[in-house]
Amino acid sequence: MKSISLYEDKNSVINMLAPMTKVIYIIAALIVPFLLGSNTISVVFIGISILVLIIGKVLKRVVPIIGFSSIIVLSVIIIQGLFRAGNVTPLFSIGPAVFYKEGLLFALDIGINILNILLSFSVLVLTTKPSDLIEGFVRIGLSPRLGYVLISVFQIIPQMTETMVTITDAQRSRGMETEGNLITRIKAFFPLISPVVMSSLVNTKERAIALEVRGFNSKQKKTFLNEEHKTMADIVIKIILVFAIVASIVGRVIIWLK
Amino acid sequence: MKKNSMWSLKLNTAALVLIPAAVGINYLGKLFAGLLKLPLWLDSIGTCLAAVLGGPIVGAICGAVNNIIYGLTMDPISTVYALTSAFIGIAVGVCAYKGAMKNVKGAILTGIIAGLVAVVISTPLNMRFWGGTTGNVWGDAAYAWAIANNIPAFLASALDEVIVDAPDKIVTLLIVFGIYKGLPKTLTGLYKNDQEIESLD
Amino acid sequence: MAKIVVEHLKYKYPLTDKLALNDISFTIEPGEFIGIVGKNNSGKSTLCQALVGLVPAFYKGAYGGKVYIDHVEVAKSDISEMCKKVGIVFQNPFNQVTGSKISVYEEIGFGLENMGISRTEMIERIDEAMELLDISKYKDRNPFDLSGGQMQRMAIASIIAMRPEVIILDEPTSQLDPQGSEEVFQAVQALSKKGISIIMVEHKIEKIAQYSDKVMLLNDGKLIDFDTPQKIFSMDNILEYGIAPPAFTQICRGLGIYNKESGLYPVTLEEAQNIFFSKGIGGRSNE
């Protein structure tokens, strides 16, 4: 079954780290530059993320994630560079369109911010098994029922996507047109989505029953079949990150008081 | 028979299992829209349907989970818009609870409300992260036009978002209405905790 | 050991007028293998779900009478408590996969985690269950990547690991191919030999005849009869209830081969052979 997650086990040290450690890293990467209002710090975190991704042997897999947002970043560059209120210093022009320095700098800020978010998320997402991540949250107190909801999405979606081909073929063979003018195509949408919904709802009912009879609503404290990830490295890294976050909060307060 | 408030946080098992299925329906809706090259996202059919079947809380969780999973598997920025999806779920759930989804007019109204909610929540997010644009060609063109005409960035961004979301949500809610009307009662009654066991003794 | 006592059980699904279960009473002793037969919509599934508590807790509706498992009243208990005593397996193997576990091994452990069982004991129970259902070789596979028969055996293993004293199987082979069905029946036999009470709803009447100590015939929500397979399948008017007796029984009926002491027809090939070879061709014309 094809997975929707981007995770792949590369047997690297980063894979061994606890999911929570990486979550705290994301929080640090986002909050510290934000609180201290500094783009330089964002760039530092970008550097750290890239380094971690290289150690984790997953740097190449960042490309589709960044690619996804690159269109938006491009549109930001164009629109802010051309039209931002307060654009006074022209930098260069392509034909009649003049790109201004202020707008482009603004776009650069946004770009750095986005890149930081994407890379720190990638550190988590490319090196952590989704079930381990959710289990990590359940261990620290997330409701196991909500944990179930999150984790089952990872499996249910590929299952449903696999049925998409069957449904499309079945409806096509019943004479449904999927190409043509807009109205034709709009009309085709309903007979495609309807069977998906119907069978999902029936499956939902039966699955809910199956969960109930396996003690899903038990008030007992849940135990875990898997062993917990925990290494010395986890503890050290977490301390450093938490320290950085606290330091930035203190820094922010100091700036306010000035 | 006591009717639980629509804001009850106690979700039964069926409602919980509905959520991943609804996220799957969101996914497939988007895939089918892409397959048919329709000019709409149609990626919140599941969330809206879940909100109609299970109420605003189910809708909210569904919307949030949808974006969180999307963020973890494809596009991290989606995670931020979990807020928008959650509020769309709440809005549709409230409208459905008040009886709006009983006819086509009500469905259109619900779609408009959902679209407005999306604009109100997403615009500040768009401003904070992207400077106001959305990445959608038509919406951003409108943004560019507005900025060029000295309209404040905030309003320009809101206009961008309206163009992106309003038609999509209206069509989505019409589709949800069509689906909901065709569902047997045995499937629709399972998700709310509003029934009591009667005694036959 | 768990004794099942049902007294005047009545049930109506929400938004319906007809009683799905209409004043049903019976007792099942520990360790028995009970077959439930009846045509579609006779109340078999509803009855199964009433023994676990899904009726009425999951479906709501209107409920009357009492069901006791081991002296505990089912309707007054949580399903999560009852499921420790009574396990149930359904028709569709696919919908019994939780979807939250990525290996067969972990999937079987799902119920145990919910029950708060310790890790070492979980491992022991899961290994034991996989052994019994002969699925140890699939332990690292994704649950969705199994065949129908394998998935159904995994579902049974998941229930067995919870060590209930009663297991209900509601048409467990309806959606399986012949090989898958055979795998399931063998597994059920193994379970029965371990002393677990089995209640099985099946349309494959030969299997019911072969395995059951007693057979329950339902029709229209009512309990028509609850007796040995020989008695039930020898009923003269059984076809009225939408049930065709096992092939052997029909043949013996046609040939006049029956058990002289009880006046009943055999329900399995072995029985028929015994009568045939030990007493010569028994017929009403003899004696």
C-alpha cells in the first residue's frame, strides 16, 4: 500500500531521535527568530536544518516540499516587487514592469521566513514515522482517541485513493463523460464523489463497531506495545532547544522594557 | 428526549471514525476536481459533510486534522490554515444545526457564510505569512489590481481571498446538500449523541 | 466460565416499527459451540450484537428484557468492559482493520493496549494468537496488504488476544473465497477445542451441522427452536423458515436413512455412514 507520508527509514542518527525532540526543534526554529525579530536568526536555523537533513540523508527529499511553495513565493516576489505600497526605489525593470527595492526586500523577508518553516518541518516529517510521531503525542497526554483519528488518516487515505481508479473506470464504462466542455465535466463530478461517500459511510459504521469491541472507549490507562525512543542525545538536544526558547523570551521582554 | 447541545465535546466512536473518512473524501474531491480540470478546489466536501452529519465540533476537528495531515505529508504551510478549515467546519455545523441544509437556498446561504468565514480567518494569515497574496492566479491578479489602485493591502488581500474561496465554498455546499439528501437515515443518525435508549419492558 | 442467559429480549432499531428481536429467551452453557441459522433479516446479527452490548448502546433504539454474561447484565455495562468477556467477529474483514497500526503484529495488540495490559504480557498474547491462527509469517506486513482470509484470521486473532470466554462470529466467511473460508473454519475449530464458547452465524449449513453442539433457529425476530443439529435439521417444516438442511440430511431423508433411537436424520456424512454401515439401510419399511 502506497503511503502518503514522506518518511523513509534511512537508518541515520536522526531517525533514532525521539519525535518530540524534533517537534521542540520546530517550535524553537519558529519562535526564536519571531520573538527576537531577526531574520539573521532565521537564516541560522535554516542552516541548522540543512545540516540535520544532510546527516539524516534526506536533503534531496526536501525539493518537492519546497517546490510546492515556490510558486507562491514567486508570485509574492512579482506582486510585492511591482506593487507594494511604499515602493520608491527602482532596482531593475523587465520591459515596462519596474521592480522596486522595498518590495523585493519585503519579498526576501517572506522567502526566508517560509524557507525556515519548510526546512524545520522537513526535519520532522522526513525522518519520523507518522505512527511514532502521534504515539509521541499520546505519551505526553494527547487523547488516545484523537491520536487514533490522526494516525488512521495516514492509512485510510491511501486506501480510499486506491478505490478512486476503480470508481472512475466503473463510471466511465457506464457512459460518464470526463472530458469535454465545462458543464459536461461539472456533471461528471457527482457520480464520482457519490459512491465514495456512500461506501465511506458504511465502512465508517462497521469500523466504529469494530473499534468499540476492541475496547476503544475503555477508561483504563492505555499501555504501549512499542518501546519509547529515548537516548542521551534526546535529552541534551531538548535542553539546548528549551534554553534557546527561554532565552529568546527573556530577550523579547528586555527589548520591550527598553 | 434530551438533546445534547451542538457544542458538546463528547464525540462518540462513530463520529471519530467519520473524521478520517471525511479527510479522505476531501482528498478525493480534490483529486476528482483535478482529474476533471474543474476551476475549483473542491477540497472540503468531507469537512462540510462531517459538519452536517456530526455538528460543529466534528466539523472543526475534521478541518483541523485535514490541514495538519496535509502539512505533515505535503505542504507544511497548510498547517497554519488548519484554523481556517476548523472555522469553516464550525460555521457549516452551526448552519446545519439551525436547519439551513434543508433546501437548496439554505445550502447556498451556508456556502456564502462558509466563504466569508474563510476570508475573515485566512486574510490575516495570508498577510502574516505571504504579505497578502494566495498563490491563486485570479485572486492574486485582483490583489495586484487593488494595490495598484491604492487600496489598503488588507482589503486587497481580503478581495483576493474572496475570489479564491467564495465560489468554491458555494459549490461545495451544494454538492454536500445533494449528497446528504440522498443518504438513508440509518447512516445519518449515528454521529450525534442525541438519541436515548427507550425501554420496551 | 461464562454462562449466557437471555430473558425475554426485545429490540427495535431507531426509526423502525417492527421488532428486530421479539421476546427471545435461552441459555448457553460454557464451552458450547452454538450455530445460529435463519433467513436474512431474521434477527441473527441483531442477536449477536445484543450479546456484546452493541445493541442497545451503539444503535440506541428501544430495548427490553435482560442479557446476562456470567451474571453481569450486558445492557447495564460498558461495551469496553463486556468486550473482555465476549468477542465478536464480523463479515467484512476490511472494516475490522483499525487503520491505526502499520503491522499485523501491532494491529493484534490494539485491543490489548486499550485494556492496559503490560508490554511483556501483550507480546506473549499476540504471539500465541498469531500461532493459533497460523498468521505468524505475516507479522510485519501492513494489515491492508493481506488477502481476505488472512485479514479475517487477523481479526479473529485480534479478538482472541483479548482472551474472551465467548467468541461470536457473524457470517465470518460470507465475503471470503473458498480457501479463505476453509482457513477460517479450521481456525474456529481450533478455538473450540481450547474450550472457548463459540456462537457462529453461518449460511454454510454443512459447517453448522458439522461443528455445532446446538443450533438456534430464528425467524422474524423470534426464536423458533434451540436444540441439537439433528433435531433442528430433521424438522419437517424447516424449509418454511428459509433454511435448507445439510445435503446429507436431505439425501438421508429421501433414502429413509435415519437414527432409529431418536427418529432423527443424520446431519453429517460420518453420522450417515455410521447408521448406514452399522444397521444396514434403515428405513421405515424395516421392522
